[in-house]
Amino acid sequence: MHDLKFIRETPKAFDAGLLRRGLSPQSGKVLELDAERRKVQTDLQDMLQRRNEVSRAVGEKKKKGEDADSLVAEVQGLKEKIAAAEGTERAIGARLDEILADLPNLPAPDVPDGEDEYDNEEIRRHGEPVRPAFQAKEHFDLGEDLGLMSFDLAAKMSGARFVVLRGALARLERALASFMLDLHTVEHGYMEILPPYLVKDNAMYGTGQLPKFADDLFHTEDGFWLIPTAEVPLTNLVADEIIDAGDLPIRVTAWTPCFREEAGAAGKDTRGMIRQHQFSKVEMVSVAHPDESDIELERMTNCAEDVLKRLGLSYRVVNLCTGDMGFGARKTYDIEVWLPGQGRYREISSCSSCGDFQARRMGARFKTPGEKGTRFVHTLNGSGVAVGRAMVAVLENYQNEDGSITIPEALRPYMGGLTRIGG
């Protein structure tokens, strides 16, 4: 949600930020509604004050035994006008909120301008891409050849974009998640959380999934939403809370299933585990002081990179351009892992700073001792990392010519000492 005060004071800067997002100016419409609502509020206050004055006058006349019929009639008329004005104020406020809720966050100054992924700015690379001497296979061929990955079996019970993992690959999924959680909690300072996987409208609204992205979400008949990422429940841990500034930053992590309709992904990655309706992810969320959120984004990105470094995977980090950045983000780093089977880098983590955009929607604030009032916190979220995509990367980067998979050293303690799958 956007700060109305900021729009009032700097409408040109607000429109310039939207323009960088490829959107037309909105400050005129917003300020017109804002002025209309403020006028109604002023009129309402005047009517409330007049009603109170007349009500007191009615009481005084009645005490004196004087006729108060005309004043009683005025009070009744004021009540009707007040009720009408309150309805008008609510309607204007709802329309204003509707407009603001549909507008994305404004990009940070150092976010590159651009239309899509081809305009993203590469920041750094780590490791040399694996290029096997033999013809590298993609993960789905490797998994199916091992007899441990089946999309057909999943399709019988659930349809497209699902998978069944068996045996060592099922264990590998669990091993990857456990490895990531241990790394983030023991070494990176995140607290592990086991959150609900079903949430209500307000939680989805707070993190920006609603109302704009309802078509990308799964909804139950009794009003719950299946989480598309643990970002939703983790960030909402501070919804409607006032946090002591000394308790910032708050860093939490969770391994959860994630559910997405993928409504806008028709024809994309229809084979394999890259883009599914159900997948698991280890998520990191930070709630930070506004003065520290830029530093926190760098730290979070480094934590996600550490996962890939310890798995021995080559990757690159890119600064997303304005046209490729998510709705709630003001700045995003994508980490793209090298996949030999595809011969290219693919996203495995996104780490985003949302500024106070989500906090305003959630009512998440902090208070500094000795200072008056409260301020909105800054929220950040990042994949630490997507577990299914990490499996894809391990299968493709650690494949052998005979179709077997070497287990990375970091995962062997979680695999009961197993060093190879198949072969």
C-alpha cells in the first residue's frame, strides 16, 4: 500500500515511479478522491459538532420547560445527514483503497529500467558452469530413467504439473530441505517456524497477493487460501503488531509446501519440476528497521547464495529490472543456478526488499523508546532456496554418464551416508 502523504507531497515522484513500472500516472485520480474524502470528513466533523451543540441546547430548553421541537427536528435532520456523509466517506475510502491496492510498489533508485528478463543486470557469478563430456540429460529424463520420478503417475490422480518422487529422490527432497533449514537456523541466525498452510483473505492482502493475483492462487470453498509461499504466513506474524525497535531485525525461516495455479504460465515448463502446482520451498523473511533494510537485503541474498556454494553449484546473481520485478518488491535479486541439461541459468531464488509496502497493508509498526508515535517496519523475503529446483540442479550438475547421480558432500549426512543414486 502506498503512503497518501507521500503522494500528496510528491505527486510527480509517485507518477515517475509508476512510469518506470510501465504504468500511467495515477496521482491525479488518487488526489482527487483524497480531496473529496477530506472535504466530506471536514463537513462531517462540522455536522457532528453542530449536532452536539444542538443536543445540549435541547437539554437546556427542556430543563427550563421551553419548547425544543425545532431543535429536536434539527438534531434528527443532522443525524440523517451524518449517516449519509459517513456512507459517502466509506464509499470514497473503499474506492481509494481499491485503486491503491492495485498499484505495485515503486522501484528503488538503483533498480535498472527495462521491460523483461532480458533487461536484468548481472551482478556477479560464482563457479564454473558444469559442461559434461557426454550429452547432459535434463532432470526429468534422469529421474524417470532411475524409476524414481513419475509425472504420469501423478497425472492419474492430480493432472498436469505434479510429480511423484520415490525412494532416494523422495529422501533427497527431504535432505535438501533439512540441510537448508539447519544452515539458516544454526549459522545464519533465522528462527525456524512451522506456520499454517491455509490462510484467510487478510493475510493474502497483507503481503500483496490479493486482490490482484487471485487467479494464481488456490481457494477453498470455505474461504481459505493455500499459501503460494511461506512468505505469506511468515510476514503476517507481525501483522497489526507494534514491535520494540530493539527487537529488530526479526529473521524467520520455514520449509513448507507451496501451491500455485500458474495461470499465467500456459505453455511454460510444461515438463519437469521447474513449474508445478505444488512444490516445497525453504523461505526466509526479515522484518527490519527502515535504516537497515538495504543491508538486510544483501545479507539475505548472501544466505541464499551460501546454500548453492555448499552444494557446489554454479550460479549468477541478477538485479531485476522494473519490468521483471514482483508486485510488492522495491528491489529484487534473483539467483539463477546453472543447469547443464538445459545449458542455461534458471531462477532458484528471489530475494526482495518490499520497504514499508507490505507493512502498511498489514499495519506492522515499530516503536523506538523515547520517541513519539510509531513507524512502519520494512519487510523482506527470499527463497532459501526452492527445494524442487535445488533437486533439479543437483540431478543435472551431479549426473554421471551411466545415468547415476553423485550425492553432494553437504547432503550425505542427510542421506544416511549414501554417495550415489543409481549406477
